[in-house]
Amino acid sequence: MGDVETAVRSTLRAGEADAPRNSEVAYFGPDKPLKLDAGVELSPFQIAYKTYGTLNADRSNAVLICHALTGDQHAASPNPVTGKPGWWVTMVGPGKPIDTERYFVICSNVIGSCMGSTGPASTNPKTGEPWGLDFPVITIRDMVRAQAMLLDALNIETLFAVAGGSMGGMQVLQWAASFPKRVFCALPLACATRHSAQNIAFHEVGRQAVMADPEWHHGRYVVEGTEPRRGLAVARMAAHITYLSDAALHRKFGRKFQDRDKPTFSFDADFEVESYLRHQGSSFVERFDANSYLYLTRAMDYFDLAADHGGAVANAFRGLDTRFCVVSFTSDWLFPTSESRNIVHALNASGGRVSFAEIVTDKGHDAFLLDEPELFAITRGFLDGAAKMRGLNNGG
Amino acid sequence: MGDVETAVRSTLRAGEADAPRNSEVAYFGPDKPLKLDAGVELSPFQIAYKTYGTLNADRSNAVLICHALTGDQHAASPNPVTGKPGWWVTMVGPGKPIDTERYFVICSNVIGSCMGSTGPASTNPKTGEPWGLDFPVITIRDMVRAQAMLLDALNIETLFAVAGGSMGGMQVLQWAASFPKRVFCALPLACATRHSAQNIAFHEVGRQAVMADPEWHHGRYVVEGTEPRRGLAVARMAAHITYLSDAALHRKFGRKFQDRDKPTFSFDADFEVESYLRHQGSSFVERFDANSYLYLTRAMDYFDLAADHGGAVANAFRGLDTRFCVVSFTSDWLFPTSESRNIVHALNASGGRVSFAEIVTDKGHDAFLLDEPELFAITRGFLDGAAKMRGLNNGG
């Protein structure tokens, strides 16, 4: 990609933080602060969101989609920065497993992100400059609190369903724990009740890569007119490996050379997997803010449902009426099936209602975003059954 | 560690490249060039090495130890830069599994490294400056060719054994393939016949982290008076995660906070695993050269015994008399047991002699460097049996 295109995209992306295109924005003024786990209040703040489908008369068919680390509100419509289709068009849309002809789908950008909900890239009204590291550190619980305020603003008391994978799945679990009466059914995919030491370690590598970049300027890169592109690209490259599986990398690339038969005996991208990774790194920088990356990885690291509930996850779910469908993927080594089993065991221990599926795939953690017919069938079946119980007819 | 100590160590380490302390050095002049796979000759060059024990009268008790990516010749004696014990004192020494009272142990720094064998940190005689990126890209086969020249210089025709783990294990396999008549028995540990796509990907992240550091200066950091410390530290952090297992990280650190009970809601090293990783990164920079890191990771990426032998690893081993003992570790996800099984299958297919052990441990890839009693017992038993066949008596 040329330097001009890069500059244009960076500018487009930076603009999203305050004025997101193709999105609705809910503004929460000084009378409605967001109370954060860090012990401070964020005020004023805004939430950027998208909706798909139609809310029914008794406001009972709302489905909240929670996005993953670098996702956004554009689940089922084109991303205004990249122009690419929404990140979950496989799952969300007319006739899709999360059927927008039946359900009113809401997807909001999480607090701390950079696509229009308040985060470190947003303008701090006190200074007129981006928040940067003055933005308070947030948690998954804070994200969910903000989403609940959005639902209040939309006058939606109860969600028919809340669904998401990875960091989105953490939010799903937190929704059930924080607002048990507001969630009829829940679909946490490829996630865990707490971030493992290995996952914290990978996140820390990414943060160190960003912070090692002299263009980061302690988070003040916008003011300094720079951007920690290389550090953020390295962070993304490391993370991207964890989203795939060894088998998927082997199937896609193996040891194939890039546009040649033999090694170059140099540090060029000799292997296809190298140029693929470099592309993943550089294209990510076009669409994501480096400070948001720090904040959101931190939020995932802090997530620990057991610690928040007297040491046992089951306490988080006690007395819950929410129906759960927990899904894991065999080749996901970032959130392996054992983590999903822990969710199931906790729900069993608390007397919850849960079904569980482990889907056989070599696609790794990212399987929840990809074409996985078994995931689609399970989601459709689970939502159909829950909709019947909820008394939602086919028309919504 | 203070800045002064850091500077002292960096200077000490830089000195090792040309004039390694506590090491022997074999010098190969213009009449003895090293013919490299890249199609060029390296000349002159030197190999730094250590020996332990005594060579017997018929020169039949030599054991070559091959070190891993960031190892060196100081297998069983203190490292002159760090002052720490040798990296394989658990395995090598008087009465140890590789018993220096019986065997004459040789351990040489590989070509391309930075501890006294010629590599990118060494002075290029043509310029009087460090080679940097003018150093030719090398392969595992080149390392082994250089080791064979060292044995010639020591007037040792045949090795009783060659042993090593990880990149060292690759050299062990290459020894059997390149010099089948010179190796009586071979101990490749925690290795593979080729580097996987995922492993290449992790190496590429490390290289990109180094090269993204502006202090790297296209490899000319010594001349520029800088050092890509932060980039190399990030590379090491990412790699270090792959050397451990999820279970080991969980056992050692879990989600324990560093010197406190609660999160700081900041980007400080809140979790113990974070400060551990940061320490791994910063201490590595004290003892290793960034360009060497690029060259040696590249050599591992290029390693592919099958590609070198008409597409089948078995071809590399055909007609071999060498006895093999292949060892893997259950929790090693960098070189999983399936890779060791491939070695065994190839040896079986070529009619070779091989025993195989998979050791149950949660210590991950690094298990071959750690206190693993089963590894010690297997190594001792294998070498004892081979020594009997070789007619080595207890005195060597």
C-alpha cells in the first residue's frame, strides 16, 4: 500500500474516535457518568453502535453482539475505515444464524476502543487533545456497565440474547453476572472466566512492543504527530499467531516460499507465512489505535470472574435463569476447550442451564469468526429453542 | 540492574565476539575456508569451544554437545559474561549423564553466534568493523560443517556421541546426515527435521521486533554507538513464552499480582508473569547480540532435512549405522512429540537404529535444559549401552 493511501486511512481511522461514520452515537452527559472499577468516573462519554433488524412491539427481541479485542460495532455492515464487510456477516444478517429478520441486533463499540465509543483516542474535553494515557484503565465489567446504560437509553430492559467470542465472550459472561435479570439467553464462544498466565504473557509482549516504539511517545503520539506503527504491527503479528492453529498455518502456508523456489539467504520474507504475517501487522495499524490496544488487552488480562465473586465462578452465576450455550473449538489454544468446560462446570455447580459444544476444526481461536457450519447450526438451534421459550414468533 | 552494570556487561559481551574468555579458539585461515550453503565462502573464520574431560588414547570417547539458539560453548563451566553456571551442568560433568570422567566433551559456539565463533558481531577483517548484515546467511548444515572442521583440527575422526536439544537437536540430525561415518550414536532432544510454519512465524515476529527498533540501524548499531535493546527484549519475551508451557506458567505464576493484592489499574507489571517476562527480555539483551539473533533464527527456519534429500527425511538417514535416542517432552508445543515421531518414522523407514522416549513433564520445550530425572536416566542408559558396544571401558 502506498504512503498516501496509508496516510488517508490513518486520518480516516483517527476521525472515527470522536465522529464515527455509519454509526449511531449515544451521548451520556455529566448527569450520567460511567462508574469504573478503577474507582473513578468517566464523564461525559459516548457509545457508538449499530443496529440491524427491527425491535418488536414488546421490546423483547433484542440481541446484543459483543465484539472481540480489535472488533467494532460494524458486525454486519461494511467497516467505514477498511471498506471490508462487517466482521460477523457469517453469523448476523437476514436469514443468518442470528437472524435480523427475527431479532433486533445491537452491536456497540466497547469503551476504550477507537471506533467511536470513548477511549484513549477520543478527545479529552478537558484538554482538547486525545486522552492518551490519561484515559482511565477499564475492565470488562466497565464495558458491560456502559452497554447496560446504552440499553437504558434505548429503553430496552431485557436482552433476548447476548453473544460474542473471545473478549466478546468475556462480556457475555459478565453480562450474566452483572445483570442476571436482563439476559434471557447467552452465547459465550471461545472464551474463559479469566485470562490465563500465558495469555497475559502474550498481551504483555504486545504492549511492550508498542511502548518500545519511540514513536509511541508515552501515548502522546497524536500530539507529537507520530504513530507507533512498527511496534503495533509487531504486537499484532505476535497476537495473530495465537489466533490461528499450528495445523491451520501448516495447511495454509507450510514451508512454501514466497514467489520463488529457493531461499534467498537474506532477511526478506522468504516464506509465505512471513509475508502473510507482515501484511497482518501493517494492515492492522491502518485500522486500530495503539493506545486502545494497550487498554483493551489490559481489560482482558484483568478479567477474573472468580476473583470478583469470592473465589468461585459458580458464585457469579448463582440463581441465574439465563440459558447458556457454551462453544469451544478443538484447535483453539488461546482459549482451549478446558476453559469452556470450566464455564460449564461453574454453571452446573450453580444450578444453571447450559448446553456445551466443542467444534472440531483446525482453524484455531479465530474459528468463531469464520465459516464454521457447525457453529451456525448450533447457534440457530439454540436461539430457535430459546425464542420459543421466550414466546417470540417468527416475525420477531 | 543499574545502567553502569548494563553498560559493563554489554561491553564484556561485545568483547567475546572476537576474543572469547575462558575458551579455546580454533582459527581457520585463508587456506581453510568454510563453504556455505549460500554459495559463498567464509574465510578466515574462527570457532570458540570448550572441552571437558580427557580424550582417550584411541581418540574414541569424544562427545560433541550442540547448543540451542541462544546457547554457547560454556555448557559445563561458568558463562564469562553472566557469571552463571554453564547452561547444561545438569547433564554434563563428572558423574553426570554425559560423564566427563568417561567422555571427552567438546562444545563449540556455532558459526553466526556471538560468543567467539565468527558471526555478525565479529570484526570483518576487510573493514575493521563488525560484519553486521554483511555476514552471509548461514544454515544448520553450515554450523555442522564448521564443527567437522574443528574436529579435524583436533584430530578427532569419529564422535562417540553427538547430543543437543532444540537447534542443538537439529545439528545432531544434520551431523548424522552430513557425516554418517563420524557419529557412533546421536541424542536429538526436543527438535524436528524441519521448522514448522508456526515456528517460522514466531521467529519472524522476533526479527521484526529487532528490525523495528530504530537503534538497530540496519544492523550497524555498533558503528552507530547504539543497541536495539528494546526490540531484542521484545523478541526474547515472545520467544520465551514458546519455551514454556501454559501449565508451567500457570503453576509458576497463575494470575498472582506482583508485590500487591489488587490491580493497579495501570500499565505497570501488575502480574508476576509480566515482570518475569520483562526480566527475561532485559537480561537477554545483556548477553546476546541482536544480529546474531536474526542469523540463528533464520538458520533454524531454513532447516529442512527432507527438502535437502529429495523430499524424504528417510533419504537423509539411509545406510546409517548411527544409533539414535530421540527424546520429546509432553508439554513442548514448540517441538511437539509428533515432530520427534517423524524423526523416528524416518529412521525406521531407512532401516536405522532408534529408541524413542516421550517424557511426561509440564515444563515445556525448555525441559531439556532443566532438572528432568527421566531425561538423565535415559541419557545415561543410552550412552552406557552405546559405550559398551563401542568398547569404551569405564575409564574412557
